Amino acid sequence: MKKIIIAIDGYSGCGKSTTAKAVARALGYTYLDSGAMYRAVTLFFLQNHINPNIPKEVSTGLQELDISFHHDSSNGIQQVYLNGVNVEEEIRGMQVSSKVSEISKLGDVREAMVEKQRKLGKKKGIVMDGRDIGTVVFPEAELKVFMKADTDIRAARRQKELLERGKMVGIDEVRENLEDRDAIDTKRAVSPLVKASDAIEMDTSFLDFEEQVSRIIELAKERMN
């Protein structure tokens, strides 16, 4: 079977990342978490007090950061490293979540991350999730999926995810964060969140995890032949 690129886009809290990881594992593909890359940039900007409204600071900051992915051999889970430091836990917190859409909409940031993502995907055999993977990063992807879900369901999922990480966050705060991110992501001038014309829409509101994964694997195998 030929190797393909699988692009999974959609809103926060739809299960994109967990589904993409499982699909990649089942197919023996590499999983690339584009959202984690933007979260790492956001964390770097926060740590170094980089003002997103000052282009020179943004440009300099982007030259000073290095983002890489490493697998934890003890559990097989992919970890995100920022300038050689494991930041997997830090980038998932609400401090980063509340700022990531603001940082992600910056043209220089998107240009730098898209360039890196394209380099990582040159050999194909990858699954990448995000918001502009099928429209901007890999418009030639053989399989594009666009995931969506009810806002209240997404908020409950995200709250559960945070609780599993030991973070107590009220459901109203989580819902407000998702709604704010939706607005920024869909209305930004550069690479807005939008369904690609040839993407397959998947509403995950009432789909269980196994159903999401099996459906995408089925679609992928159709395109591998």
C-alpha cells in the first residue's frame, strides 16, 4: 500500500488529537501534533515576555526557539520539547490555552510553523491534526477530515482532560475559552479555521472514540490502494 497524508482539522475539544494518535498508531504512521507546536510557541512567548504586537520581538523570538517531538520509551507517548526541555504538561494548561489562538493568528508564527510542518511531512506516512492542515499545510493530502461537535460536549471533554492532568477548572471557564478560541480561529486573517472543499465532515458529538478511529482508518485504507 502507498503511504498517504491524513489531515484532520476542526474545532478544539472534538477529539482530533486523541483520534489522530490512535489512527497513526494503527496504521504505523507518524503522528504530528500541530496544535502542540503553536502551544509551545505560546509558552515561549509567555516565558520570555514577548509582545505579540511588536513584529521585531516576534521575529527574534521565533529565531530563538526550537520545537521537537520525542517518544517516551516507557509509555510510547509523544512528548513536546521546547529548546531541549520537555514542556508537554506546561503547554496543556489554561494559561497557554487562553493565549494560543492570539499567538497562532500571527502571520510570522504561522509561516514558521507551516514551513516546519511541511518538512516533517515530506516522506508522507503521517497523520497531522490542527486547523489549517488540509487547507494550507497539506492541501494535497489524500485524506482530509473536518471534525466538529456541540460546544457543551466539547467543554465537558476538555474539562475532563484537564481534571485528568490534575487541573481543576470550572465548566463555564472552559466553555468560554472554547468559544473565544472558535471566534479567533474562524475569523483570523491568516489561515482561518475552515473546512476544505474536499474534506469529509465528521460530527463527533455522539460518536465514541472507537467509532471515530475506525471510520478514519476505513477512509484511509480506501485511499492507500
